[in-house]
Amino acid sequence: MNECVAGWMHDADAGCPFTFKKTVGRSHPFGKNVTYGTINNTPEKCKHWCLVRSYCLGVDFSVVTSTCYFLREINDALLVAAPTVNHYEKTRCARLYTTTIAYSPE
């Protein structure tokens, strides 16, 4: 299951210009553990760690061990089934466009 999560206040995610695409029950190989005690031990802290580092392209978070793994490269073909891990890929937000309608009284 993929879902885009965004909004700093709502989900402690980046919001624009970045958001995270969440893939439940999947993990990516080659992640590096960046959890130290209570540092980066929640999904929000883990995603924030990635957000403030330009070289981080995503994170995997184990919901059983509360462990955060950061990723320097992402390849969807390498994602493997991992029932206790959620994969978060850093993505850019799409630009929002608005339409302006001119009003002229008749």
C-alpha cells in the first residue's frame, strides 16, 4: 500500500517542498541505522532526520524495534516484503496551480 503523507503539523512530515511516499510492509536494502537510544526512535523523528539531510533519499522504520534506517539511494525494484517495516521515500511536492476568474459586474 502506497500513500503520500504530507503536512508538517499533521504528520510531522516535511510538507512542501518535500513529502514522503509511504510503503507499508516493505523495506529497502542497504539502509544505515541512525537510531541511538531515544534519538530517531519514532517514524516522525526518523523522517525528520532524513528531511534535514540533502543526501538522504528515504528511510525505513521498523515498528517492532523502533529503529530508523536511512537510505542514500532508492530503487523500487529492490523493495522486499518486511511486515514490520514501513518504507518512506522523500519526494518533491507537485506545484499547485490556481485558476483566477475575472469578475465584471454587468
